Amino acid sequence: RWTSSHAKAFAGLNSVAEADLSHFSRILPDSCILSMLPPTSLGSDDLSTYNTDWMGKYKGRANTVLKPKTTAEVSAIVKWCWEKRIGVVPQGGNTGLVGGSVPLGNELIINLGNMSKVRSFDPTTGILVADAGCVLEALSEYIAPHNYVMPLDLGAKGRQVDCMIGGNVATNAGGLRLLRYGSLHGTVLGLEVVLPDGTILNQLSQLRKDNTGYDLKQLFIGAEGTLGIITGVSILTAATPQASNNVFLALPTFNNVLPLYMTARQQLSEILSAFEFIDRSAYELAVKHGQGKALSDEDTKGAECFVLLETSGGKREHDEEKLNKLLESLLEAEEPLVNTGVLSQSPAQFASLWALREGITEAVSKEGKAYKYDISVPLSSFKDVVDLTREHLRKCGLVRKGAVTHVIGYGHVGDGNLHLNIVADQYSTEIQDALEPFVYELVASYQGSISAEHGIGAMKTHALHYSKDDKSIEWMKRIKNLFDERGIMNPGKIYLVDGQPVKFF
Ligand code: FAD
Ligand code: 2HG
Ligand code: ZN
């Protein structure tokens, strides 16, 4: 259901008409054009996977989806859209969680899925250059025989959820390996981008060092498709660790998470590669929906929360010795920080322990409708944020059957990133209004960020000011205008259109 303010917000842009389509058919073969307009006249169902986001929360009304195969094709399409003032939504795997990858109205979708070639890989340097539509999982598989791994890893990789490298870069995705390999602002070496007027900006450098003025590519990392369409990515991959281990630790109280993190960092030092937090409700949801193999009752008895800790290093014996020593010291302490620890004994168990953590997002979606808050707050406040939100919803009378069923917390401790998920039977304005601005005010009270790694998308445009002051927003908008003065590129994402938030349900 679209409100009248929404129609007004997009009044300045045109949707794709038949004349545009016949122009596009001179650029692309028919197999790369999906349209509800004649002559193909597909039904809206045929385009619904492109118009609907992964959560089924945001729904667009694009009448046309184009799937170009080359940068030149993207450029020709975008040039036409610039001239005709047609709104454009760049789309990768459509796994984004903030409504950035689908139209808010009837913008044209340019899906990068057909641009899926590896352009080059250098096994000496580990530098990979790939089309933006390469699926992250496919890139991991491509470089694995050369003993390299991608410097990012997300639950949205594989498992029938296929995020793409261009989408990863456009969202500056963090994920499970950020603790080890750092952010994409460091590992992305170069980008090729089609700007809103169709110009191809070639910044596809393969250099690790290049201090020759402004580092323009950084602007597009995390820009969520508002400044241009990324068509190629040059990225530094990492040598495959010789040994990886993981252990699922059960903690009697949340208060032990921080001391445990400090102890693990000190004792494991360079081999610590992930430190993930999972509260009990999140764990139980993962188990309920078959993500990984449940721990025994004995292993989870009395646990308030869990930590999944991973080590990756150069020598198995050395790493195991360090990890075993840590576990011994933890369990034998006078006041142990953990109740139990399940150490993986095989590659299958290693994967199963990870599935308990990586599978939470899918478990939440199977359970109900998710209201997701991906926030940066001090580590010490993770539990308070979850508890205060639950208590607030309870006071609003919303924690009940037919409304909110779960309030859970999990996330990347190493990065100070909490995923607060509220699970409900439906998306409703009543729940939404109870959560916002409550959650954002709470985040602001900790001087946190309203988006740690998922972006602003369409979901948080009205809340940007909680994390950016007026001057910063003004300069962000100047940059947007510099690249896209006609406002065609992913309209309504990151910034409000006409000062109005769009209502989604
Ligand atoms: P899309 O969803 O298609 O697009 C996302 C945004 O990027 C949109 O604004 C879109 O317009 C823009 N975009 C896409 N491609 C391009 C391009 N080529 N050029 C310019 N703009 C483009 N995120 C994390 O950060 N960490 C996680 O651990 C994580 N885990 C997830 C687990 C699951 C199960 C799911 C469903 C999502 C998860 N995400 C996570 C969110 C999401 O997967 C990431 O944001 C991902 O990087 C999006 O990639 P995509 O190809 O699906 O992009
Ligand atoms: C994760 O860390 C992802 O699993 C998704 O960032 C978080 O679904 C979420 O809220
Ligand atoms: Zn995450």
C-alpha cells in the first residue's frame, strides 16, 4: 500500500515507458529484459522476486528489470535514464536488510546478476578483479584452489541466499570475518563505476599503495547505490589459514562476555578470528528452525548466553595448544567465566557450530516478521539494549501472541555490533511506532550508530540525524548532488525525499 506522500515524493522522476523499452531493446538482447510493458507484457508476479526484498517487508512496483552483461551496456542504459530522468535501482543478490535494493515506486531495476565473470586473479598477490554480479560464495570457491579466502564472509553467502560482491561493496558489508580482515574500506583496492550520467569511472586499481590525491573509490563503498552502479571490483584476498577451530561457549551470565573477550584476546592473540555473541533466545530460535545441531541439555543448562569463538592460524598444533590452554584456564578458574565449551572435532561439527550463529537470520524469518536494528553500541550495553527494548514493548502491551513474540540479541562482539531483532506475527504501524524512535533514542544515549553494517537503505532515512550531525548530512547531500544532480540513482535511499519518510505498511 503506497501513501499519497510516496507518489508525490517520486513525482519528479519518470517510470519506464514503451518508448524507453524499445530503446533498451537496442542495447540488450530480449533475454536480458523483463518487462510488464508490451511486447513482453509479463505479469507483476514475474517481477515480484525483483520487486520484493529478502524479508518480504519492502515491495516496489518496477515495471521493468534489465540484466546487462557488460559495463558498456550498463553505461548506455544509465545514460538514457539520465536523459529521460528515469529513477534507477541497482540490485545485486537482493539480500539487503534495510530495503535499499528494491524500488520505492516504479523505478527501473538494473540487476547485476548477469555480470558474473572473474576478470583476473593473481595467485602471487591474491588480488582478484571481478564483475560486480559475481556471487560471493562463487568467488570463495574460485580462489579456494589457490589457497586464498575472501576477506569477508556473511550468512547471506550460499545457503540459497546469494549476495554479490557489488552489493557487498555498496553496503560496505561487515560480517563474520571483519575482526580478522578489517573492513572493505581497506581490502577493496579499486572499483569500476557507472556514474548517474552514464560515464564510466575507471578506478579499478590493483595497487596496494596509491597516494595520488583523493581516493574516490571510498565514496562508493557503503553508498548503497546512490552515487552510481559498481560494475567491477578489485579486492585483496587473504591466504587461507592452515588451521581453523571453533568452540561454542555457554556463559552463566552476560556479565562474563567482556571479561571473556579480554581473556581470549590476550591468550589467543593473533589466532583469534571471530568472537560472536548469541543470547539464549537467539540460540533457541536457531535450534528450533534447524540451523546447526543443538548442543546437549547439559551443555546449555544454566546458560544465559553463548559465545562462538573461532581461531585461524598457521600451525594446527600451535593453535590447538593455545585454544586448549585457554579452555582449561576458563573452566578451572575459581569463578569460571563459562559453564561449558563445545570444541569442534571435525569439519562437519565446525560447520554445524557456525550454522547455529549464521542461521539466526533465517531462523528469525521462519519464525515471523522481523524488525531489525543493526546497531553499534558499547559492548557492555548489549544486554541492556535488548532488555530495555523488551521491557518497553511489554509496557506498550505488545509482547503477546498476535504481536511481538521474541526480542533477541546477537552479533559481532569484536566489532561492537549488536543485532537487535524483534520478531512479530506481522509488520504493523503499532509495533513500528513503539520501536521508533525508542530504539534510536536508546542508541543515541550510548553515542552509538543506528547502522553498524547494513546501511540506511529506505528503512532509516528518517533516522539518519541520530548518527550524523546537520553539517555532515549537508556535505553528504552536496556529494550526492555533485554526482547525481537529477536524483535518479536509488531515490529515497539514505536521504529522505521531500523531507517525508515513506510508509511501508
Ligand atoms: P542487494 O541487497 O541487492 O543491495 C544492497 C544495496 O546495495 C542496495 O542499496 C542496492 O541498491 C545496492 N547495490 C547492490 N548492488 C550494487 C551495485 N553493483 N552497485 C551499486 N549499488 C549496488 N550484512 C552484513 O553486513 N553482515 C552480515 O553478516 C550479513 N549477514 C546477512 C545474512 C543474511 C541471511 C541476509 C539475508 C543478509 C545479511 N546481510 C549482512 C545483509 C546483506 O547480505 C548484505 O548487505 C549484502 O552485502 C548485500 O549484497 P546483495 O548483493 O544482496 O545486495
Ligand atoms: C548477521 O550478523 C547479519 O547475522 C544479519 O548481519 C543480522 O539479521 C540480522 O539482523
Ligand atoms: Zn551482522
